[in-house]
Amino acid sequence: MNLAVDDNNFVVFRATDDDGRMVLLRLISADVAAGGAGKSQETQRQPVVLWLSYIEDTKNPDIFRIEKGKF
């Protein structure tokens, strides 16, 4: 839980069951300048996306793959 993947990407929660299904919840943020007119500009990390993924088969994901030489 709450594992920083990089500066702007955090794994909030990840769980896998005995059948190989996985739930993954990620928080993707961005650095945003804060402060208004006449105020000093500070950089703050603001949440942008909360991404929920369900993977039915983690060993064989159902993603589209382009055959070598076809692209």
C-alpha cells in the first residue's frame, strides 16, 4: 500500500487472489504551481487521476499485441 513508483505515480492498493486475479489502485499526480498574484510560487503535488484496474489473468493478460513486422 502507498508505494511510490516514481515522483508522480503511487500504488495505493494491490491485491491478488488464489485464482490469479488482481485489483490495482493507482494515484497519478502532477506538480502544480500554487499561490496567486503577489504570493510566492510553491510547487505542490495535486491528485489528478485515481486509476482502478482489474486484471482477470495476470499470467496471460488480454492485451492486443502487434506481430513483429506488421507495424
